[in-house]
Amino acid sequence: MKMFKKLMAVALAGVLALTVLTGCGSSVDRKEFVRYLNDNVKFLAGSGMIELSDAGKEQADKVIALVQEAYNKTADDKKADFDPMDALENEAEITGPSKLNPNYESVEKALGLTKDTKDTYLFNIVTVDKNTSEYNKKYATSQLAQKAMTEMETLVKGDGFGNKGTVSFDTVTLGDTEYLVVVVKIIA
């Protein structure tokens, strides 16, 4: 019996190590996601299409921290209806033209954006679908990229568009729902 317990302990340790080595389970293929954005999403600017590069997770993780904080403050009976975009949106009154979006001040602050920011910033948070069909699994990244680029919220209207930009993204699971947070920076 002692030998069985030791073998089970070693097996469990192996499974835990494998789990750690394979990462936190982000279901988004980073390279394919950025490729899809560059192939199919047309950011038109004065000089033509904008090419996005992967900026890693840092900016998206700052937004995720805000989302997690809002989720943790949500009453348990309301968590099933939690909408991260609504949770981050404050009911600011728009009083006139402004470079900053007054509805997402906490996001702008977390990303260090000010009225002096020269680049354009956009963001969105979408649910990651749990696909069961082989077809949807095959096209999950392209579908997710398309979903993420729909209804992007502008955080800062920059001083014009260059032809380069970055995209920062990461996933977070809240309750039973996985979300993708995307932050796009278009360099002026």
C-alpha cells in the first residue's frame, strides 16, 4: 500500500508539472491571431493598410486586472450575467470633442494613456466560444479575431495613423466563461 501511495504521489506530481509546463491554458494561438488580423482586418489610413505586430500580454493583462477586480466585486447572484465591457464602462457624460474616451477612464489610466498620447488606442473584450464541432475548432482563431475587431472601443484618438501598430491580448476565465482581452495601438 505504501508503494502504491508513493507511485500515485509521483504520478500526481508529474501531472501537475505537465500542467505548469503547458501554461495557463490560453486557447488563442498568438501567431495565427495576429496573422488573421493582418490578412483580413483592413485598417485604412492615409498611407494604406496598417500592419500589426504582437506586443505580448502586458497591456491586455492590465485590463484583465480591472476586469477581475470588477468581477470579484459583483454579487454572486449577478455573476452569471457579468459583462466585462459594461463593468469597465463608467457613465460619463460626453460634453464635446475629446481625445480620450470618458467612458473608459479606468482602462485609460491602467494603460497610462493621457490627452498627450500621440498614438491611437482601441480595445475590446469578447467571449471565447467553446467549440465542439471540428469545423468551428478549425476556424476558431479567425472567428475570434473577427469577433474581437467588431465594435472596438476607441480609448484615445491619436494624432493620425502610421502604417504600423501592435496588438496585446490575453485570456481570462471568470466563472465558467473565458474572455479574450485585446488592446490595439496604432502608431501615429
